Amino acid sequence: MEIGIDSFASALYGSNALTPVVAMEQLLERIVLADQAGLDVFGIGEHHKKSFLDSATAVILAAAAAQTKNIRLTSAVTVLSAADPVRVFQSFATLDLISKGRAELVVGRGSSI
């Protein structure tokens, strides 16, 4: 059995809001902690709305790859209908090199773009 976490990069608004920079820092910290705790995988959803910061999951996962050692890093999901499939493949192939084989790509259809 494998255990992992799926998360979003939410941009909160209102009195309890975090700046986008702080929200991204906290997401990366959660991924590092998941790696240190021995979890198997960390997935980040892809969203194209003002309330989310995760429209470029491969970039976020590349930043996480530089700070982690063992955890697999995956999209959860990549919205293939919203992107050029060749570029998606190239981005995740590069992520796989950066992460030394820890990248996974999960694709789906549809979105709320």
C-alpha cells in the first residue's frame, strides 16, 4: 500500500488571507514535511481561477523536487484539454529528470477555465 497527499495551492482572500508568496512557501513546506515523514506521493491539482495558485503544477513540483529526496511528485490532475499535450509531456519529462525519476503525470479532461 502507498500513502500520499493531494493538495491545492489556494489563494485565500479576506481578513485571514495569506500573500500568494506565503501561500506558495507553505505549500512547499508541506511537501518537504510529507517527504520527511516518509509519505510515498504528493499530488497538486491544476486550477485556472483567481482563487488558486496552481495553474503551473510542473513548476511547483520542480521547486519541490529541489527540496525533497524520496517522495514522488505528481499532478492531480493535469487538465490536458487546457494545454498543448506535447508541452505537458516535455514539462513533466524535464521534471522527471530534475527529480531523478520521481515525477508522475495524471491527466484528466475538463476544467473550469
